Amino acid sequence: MILSTIARILSAVVIVYMFLCAARVLMSWLPSMDSGKSGRLIARATDPYLNWFRRFKIFSSGAFDFSPIIALAVLAVVNDLFTTASYAWTVSVGLVLSLIIGALWSAVAFVLLFFFVCALARLIAYAARWNSLHPVWRVIDSILNPVLFRINRVIYRGRIVNYLQGLITGSVLLLLSWFGGRELVRLLIRCLDWLPF
């Protein structure tokens, strides 16, 4: 009973910290919010944690930094562990592994869907012949092009393809990766649930 109460308290603390981290990420997009006393307080509380994930270059792609998503996913795993511990009589290795895999997949799925939505928006703009030099499309291109370049380099093995073909190929591969990854994670979690320990 005492351990269950402690786990619930820790889960609540993690949830509050997740909200603070999310607020800090939003504040970084709107620099005017940083200047107040509450903004500085939130920055002092969350920057050490968020900066730890920013050190890893693998979480960056072109102009976009995915480290806050990974940082929030880690907090989600910790929260799930505390929540499960507060209700479950026993916490098994399979349960812990399935929670970790589920949270990691959530972060990866978000990134895949984000890139897919960017590619889809770019395809629509291309088909509608909207001004491709507009600042919005230039930002989307700066986020999307490094990923599309890597995908097309693997698929076409260095052959040059036009922009539309690259967009279509990248969009399809991103969507297939999302569907395939989701099914693979579901299967893996089902297998982990069968672990006896």
C-alpha cells in the first residue's frame, strides 16, 4: 500500500515535469515568453534535462531538433512505470520492456508522421503549383530535404531523380515505415507479455 502511494506521487511529479518540459519547448519557439520570471524559472528547472538530450546529434535532422520529443518519451516511460507499479501487484521484466518499447515507438512514430505530413503538404503545394519560394515552403524543405535525400540515396542508389518522384517515394516509404513499425511493435509487445519473469 505504501509503495503504491509512493508510485502514484512519483507519477504525478513526472507528469508535472513533463508539462514543464513541454512548456519550455513552446517557449523556445516564442522567445518573448522567455523573458519573464516564470519563464526563467521553467528554463532553470528543465534546461539541464533537455540539454542532456540535445548533446546527441542523432536526434537532429537538418534544421529540426527531435531531442525534446525523445526527452518527453523518456519521461512518458518513467511515468508509465510508476503508474503500472501503483496498480499492478507485480512488475515483470516483460512489462517494463513493453512499456519502454511502446514509448520509444511513440517517439519514432511521431517523427515518421511529422515527416510524412511535411512531405504530403509539399506534394499538395507542388501539385497546386503554389509559390515554392514562399518562406513556409522553404522552412518545410529545409526540414524535409535531408530526410528525403537519405531515403532516395538508399532507394535509387545514387541515381538522380526529379523532385516530384523523390517526394512521392519519400512519402510512401515514410508511411509504410509507420505502418510496418506499428505492427512490428504490437507483435513484439505481445511476445513480451508472454515472458514468465
